[in-house]
Amino acid sequence: LASQELEALRARIDELEDDQVKQFTKFEELPLTKGTLKGLKESSYVTMTDIQRDTIHLALKGHDLLGAAKTGSGKTLAFLIPVIEKLIHENWNEFDGVGALIISPTRELAMQIYEVLLKIGKYSSFSAGLVIGGKDYSFEKDRIGKMNILIGTPGRLLQHMDQSATLNLDNLQMLVLDEADRILDLGFKKTLDDIVCNLPPERQTLLFSATQTKSVQDLARLSLVSPKYVNTSSDA
Ligand code: ADP
Ligand code: MG
């Protein structure tokens, strides 16, 4: 990204006010890079959902956040857009290693995230990979060293962190915990704690969940720094 273009985007992000963003309806109103806007448009993503409108600008500003919104409300784009934008802003390249780590409860959900990422990230040059088991371990191990964005399930990720010298997370810019309530329901609390505690503390962390349970709050306390809280499912 040309430095002038980046400066202009950064200025627009800094100026964004919550009140102003509340009036936004379309992705193109947000200060996003041209490539991402094109990827969104070509994937027929035009109008933002509530959780997308309420969280993306906060994530672009660099805040940690906890976003709660019911299943089907569009949480995937709420984190994938900030992940892609962050790496573009940082001029991330193939030699910088893993810049973003996305943790998902199941293989199926991880694969869905990966597919959306390929679509909307079509015009950015990042490599992305799945770390979900199922494929043979050494195949994953050889590939993860070259990835910029990793999407994985907790057990398999921790296994690689413990055993694969190829997995270097020292440069990590962003951590996403997706469907956090489900990750915890599946019994991954300890695994998740072990992963989070071994990541660079300077990173930005986005935590998304369908529900806000006590255990999700505990996880938020462990993994987020001065977070913004967004809850679009409070219609109860
Ligand atoms: P959640 O993670 O909150 O359960 P998803 O991110 O899986 O929700 O999105 C649910 C469905 O809504 C998906 O089929 C997705 O393609 C679609 N979707 C998400 N955001 C938008 C949008 N802004 N415009 C149109 N469809 C969207
Ligand atoms: Mg989801």
C-alpha cells in the first residue's frame, strides 16, 4: 500500500466517531483499502450487519474487543475485515511470518472462515492456512512456517506450538477467538489458556461469541486489554 494512501486511511480511521458510524449502512462507507472493498463487493457483501457496523471501526482503531451477537449475525466478517486491513496497513509480507491467528471451535467452522477469507482477501497477497488436524501432521507443519494468517482449532494449534519448530508466532499482530462460548463448551479452556499465555502480549485481540457467559467473561479478562464491549443480541 502506497504510504500516501495509508496515511489517508489512517486519518479517516482516527476521525471516525461512534455516532457517525451508527449512521453507516454499507461497507464502502468505512475507511477500508480498495482491494478489500472490491473483494467484499464481488462476494456480494454490500450492507453491513449490526455486529459488523458496531465493531469493525473499533477494531480498525486498534482496540481489543468482545463482540457478542447471535448465530448467523455475521461475526466472521466482523473479524476477517480488521485482520486483513491490519496486515495491509503493516505492509505484511511473506517473510514476516504469522501475523494473525484465528481460533475456531471446530474444523468445519475453521474451513468456513478460510473460504470467506479467500473470497474477500482475493486482492491482498497474504498466504493463509488451516491448522485443523485431519490432514497429516507433517504436511501442516511444513506449510505453517510460510503462512501469514492461520486459522485453527485449539488442540491442533497447541500441538504445533509445542512441537513444530516451524511455527513462529513472535510477530503476531492479531489474535481472534471466534465462537468463544462454543470453544469453552467443547472443553478447550485449558488449551486456550495455554495458547493465549504463549502469545506476544502486544498483539490486538478480538473475541467473538454468540452468548456472554461467565466463562466467556473469564476468558475476556485473561486475553483482552482494556476491551470495548459490543452486544447486539440484547433483545431479550
Ligand atoms: P455468525 O458467525 O455470526 O454465526 P456468519 O459470519 O457465519 O455468522 O454469517 C452468517 C451468514 O450471513 C453467512 O452465510 C454469511 O455469508 C452471511 N453474511 C454475513 N455478513 C453479511 C453481509 N454483510 N451481507 C450479506 N450476507 C452476510
Ligand atoms: Mg461464526
